[in-house]
Amino acid sequence: MGKLAVLAIGGNSLIKNAQHRGIEDQYKAVCETAVHITDIIADGHDVIITHGNGPQVGFILRRSEIAQEAAKMHYVPLVNCVADTQGSIGYQIQQALDNEFIKRRINKKAVTVVTQVEVDKDDPSFGQPTKPIGGFYSEEQMERLEKQYPQWVFVNDAGRGYRRVVPSPLPRRIIEEEEIEFLVKSGFCVIAAGGGGIPVLRDERGILTGVDAVIDKDYASALLATRLQADMFIISTAVEKVYMNYGKPDARPLERLKVAEAKKLMEEGQFAPGSMLPKVEAILKFLENGGKEGIITSPEHLCEAVKGETGTRISV
């Protein structure tokens, strides 16, 4: 095996803009990202790919609600929506990577693992939803949806608009961890823990049951990277680098940070909740549990970031 990298792709980074969020648009973005992932693999890294699903889960839920209202069709629970996105997004990534391997004559195959992740039934997020899903809404749209669905909870997401939020419990255990490790050691490029994994609860007999929630994919990815002793944990998002004073006139990129520096910036409120904060927190979890280095960058800069030429690199 080469050096092992766990790469988390943001669900939002697969959607270019509001005019290009269909399935074909998403696949095009996946294919572009697959080129950059293959560059890393061609340089000798083994890669486990995880991905977000916030927008995609929101779209499935909304379709389900409309179908129920218009045609009395059955409602699709949130936990099933998470499983659906693991299959659909995993399929796109898997196909795009396999095609790229064929083009470059790389003797490798991608495989997607439907992944369950155990959570705690007493996790406080079940009483206080925090995880954004679905698209962005204007204030007018948000107010209209609040009247339609009074049980929904909305937040202002980093000034980009309003989004619905759902419970986001912390991941405790990757159920298919051994299978993922076996596949990686067998030479496969594995897509796993999509959308943070399908959240499940375990009873006193060890029986698993799905629960309606969305686990933060960065936290689940950090847990997977820690458990498999990855050399590197990479988070791919919409920006090339993390910024201090993001969105302000004096904004400046952060290229290299030590754990202590990153913690200080967190305490100062430099990273927005629901946006950059969980990404930085996830990398810190990985580093504090034996990881060597973490990187945050955009898909098109992945290879350069791994080489140390761009991106934001955090180390102990």
C-alpha cells in the first residue's frame, strides 16, 4: 500500500450554482473531481473517498413531500434518504473514477460501500437540530415554508441564505470499518461513509435500527481516518484555502496552521458554524487522535495541496 489518504468531498461542492444542480450537472462536477482524485492516486496514494449529501438529501425529502401531497404516495424517511444518496452519489463517483482509471491505464477499480454509523440515542442534537440540508432559501421563501411545515427548523447559513436543519449526532462507530479496510488493502479505491454514514442506534442485544438524522460527513470521515490510521485527512470544499475574516475587506488566506493556532482562531469565532467550523474541528479530532496532517482545499487544487503547493494545511 501507498500512503493512505481519506478524502471528504463536500455535497455543496458537487453543485456549481442554483442553475446547475440537476443529476447531469452533478455528474459533470463529479467527473471533474475524479480527474483530481486520480492525480493523487497516480502519485502513489491510496484514497478512501467520503462525500457530503446535504443538498441532495434535501431535494429527495422535498420530492417526497410533494409526492405525498399531490398523489398520496408514501413518505420517505430521512434515514432512507441518506441511504439513497450513498447509492446515487457513490455510483457517480465510482463510475467516474473507473472511467478515469481506464483512460490512464491505471490497474485499479473503485467500489462503493453502503456504510452505517452508530450514534448515541442520548446525543443532544436530537433535541436541538443543527445540520443544514437542502438548498438555500431567501427570507421570503423561508417564511413561506415555515407556514407550510411548522415542524421544520431554519438557520441563516453563513450569510448565504436560509437552510433547513436536522439532528446531527456525533459518530461513535463505523459499522463496516473492517470491510472498508479489507477492500483498501486489497487495492480498491473505496467510496464509503457517504453523507456521514447512515445513522443507526444499537440496542442492548446489539440490534441496529436506523434513525432520522444526518451525521456530519467531516466528523464521520475523521473517525474513519483515525480508525484506519490514515496518513492524511483531506477535506475538499468550495474554496481553495481557509480564510481569516472571511467575507470582510481584510480577509486573508491561511496556508499553514498548527493545532494550537487553529484552536485559537476557533475561539475567536473565525470559522462559521455549519460551514468551515466543522471542517476545522474534524481535522483537529483526527490530529489529536494520532493523525499526521489535515488539508482543506477545493477539488481542482487537490493534487497541488497534497504536494504542499496550496490549500490550508493543519498539523500538530
